Amino acid sequence: MKAGICLLLFFIPVAVFSQSKLPVIKASSNLASVRDGKVFQDKTWTITPAAKPDVFVALSKNVTFYTDQDSISFRMKPGVYHDFYVLLNGKDTAWTRIQAMPPYLDTLKAARKYNYSDKREIPAFTYQSPDDPRLKKIRADLQLDSIAGNGNDASKMINLMQWVHNIIRHDGNSNNPAVKNALAIIDVCRKEDRGVNCRMMATVLNECYLAIGFKSRFVTCMPRPLKFDDCHVINMVYSDDLDRWVWMDPTFSAYVMDEKGELLGPKEVRERLINGQPLIVNPDANWNRKVSYNKENYLNSYMAKNLYRIECTANSEADTETYTSGKQLTYIELLPMNAVKQLPQKEEKVTSKGTTIKNYKTNNPDLFWAKPTR
């Protein structure tokens, strides 16, 4: 998947066509730019002859693909794609495809029904105390009090989220480090001059929130299919000032508001997407300070796909997903009533590292979005 738009490369359809009749554009550089509606992505696309085809998923009706020598434009329609060749340095041919984003919002709207009467047992969500030695070290070493500032809850949450976004580069193709905590992840990125995926970025931010004293979870947002090439991980952090969970996304430096400018959590964002209610994304939301994101491409298209199924760990703490022998790790998944796989409600497995993983399912959003108690 490509840097800059790697989160959007999925759903490649099978097609039969005559490759000999495809248009050809020329390039002498393997970096190309794409204008997707009003969003211009400058040199974020890598021309890759080995991919067959190399797919860009368009969020808008009008798309133009630019090389250093040429360009080609398309008018997009749902279910339609356009293929062309890029002739790189006069010898390498890259089969490239531009396809329209499937109507994921329609799929999400069909998943509106939950079962508020589902009383099947799931573990309680817990949150590590900021007095834990590991969190105290994170707070001191990263100087989080200075970064968070002296403002209200919302100000501190946004400051920490934007700080993580700015010091860590997102790279959806990167390998996860073996030790998955804030200090180790930041250290790997600095020493190896590389980025990490959205899960690792959310892990860092989650531990920063916990270290400051906020109750927080990292949230895995998944599409309807059980097998998928792309999902997204964000954070939800509880504001005592607002008495609600708040959505924070370090990958896109994004938070979401209602028409009054009040911060919203994942539960409210999902409901408002389904019901067509107003949603506002902060105007400086972006990917790696290269590509801007707005409500249309961030929420209506991308997150609408990934808010079908939602999962969190039961225990939010430092080193949550660092696998060690004898460790137990529990996940809880919130499913709509028309999800593909509802049973078994509880599963258990042991990883090669000796970590026991338990998975629970629930259809009850009240249990899943419960206010933190400990």
C-alpha cells in the first residue's frame, strides 16, 4: 500500500478488459501527484510497475493523475474504474487503476441496529493508574505536562494528540516493534528514521493519556468483512469536563465536533453518520502534513467503512500488546445485529510468545461505551 493514501487502497475488483487499448502517459520520476476533487496530493503516489494493477481509490467525482511529464483525468462514477499505463523512463510500464470509493456509508446505515438487552457477560473495562511506575516514567521522560499545557481537558487532549502526530510519521507498511509501548515506539522511529502504522501511533497516544491521568482506550475500527486489507485505529479519551468520551486520531491529527463545536466520541460520530446529522472535522486534519482531510474524505468515505465493527482491549495500560509468556490479553468487540459472525461469544487462544488472548463479543453499546469507573 502506498504512502499518503495507503489507508485507502482496498477493494480491488476483478475485471476483464483489453490492455492493449489502454491510454499511456509518460514519466521520468517514480513520484506522481493526484488531485482528488479539491484535495491535491503532491508527490505522494509511487509509480510501481510490479503492481498489477496499482490501485488508487478516488473519493471525489473528478480525479487527475500527474507525472513530471504528463497527466490524465477521469470523471468517476460508483462501481466504475479507469485503467491506464504509466511508461516510466521509456522502458518500465506501470498498469494503474483509478476506481471510485464504494458506498460504505450505505453499509454502515444498514448496521444501525444493536441489542441493548444483550446481557451476555463481558469483562469490565479498566484503566491503569497514572501512579504506575511505567506511566510515571513515560510522563517524566516525554515531559508530558509541558506538552499537555495548563488548559482544560479538551485543550490537553488535543495538544497531546497533535504532538504524537508531529513527532511520529505514519507508515501503514511498517513492521511493528516487538516492544509496543510509547517510549520504545518513539525510540525506534527516531533511531531508524521511520514511521509506524496507525495502531502504534494510537498506542503511544493512549499511554500518554493514561500517564497524564486521563482514562483512555485505543479503538480498532473495522469494516464488515471478517477478512480485510485495511482498518483504522484511533483513541477515545474521557473528559471529566465534558462528561463524555472524545474522539482523537493521531494518524490524521483529527477530532470531530457537532454543529455547536462540541467534541464528540466514536459512539456519537457513528450515530451521526448513520442519521445524516452534522459533523465537523477540525480544519487542520492531515496525513503526515502532506494531505489534508475533511469530513467528506475522512468520515463519509474512510471512517464510514471502518465503523462497522469496533474493538477495544478490556485493560488499558502500558505495554498492552507487548506479548510475553504467561500474559493474558482480553479484547471486547461491539457488533451490530447484522454482523457476519456473532458466535462464539467468547474465544481463547495462545500466541507463539505464550500470551493468552481472549475475545468477547457484545451487541450492547451501553456496555461497550460505559463511562470509566476504575
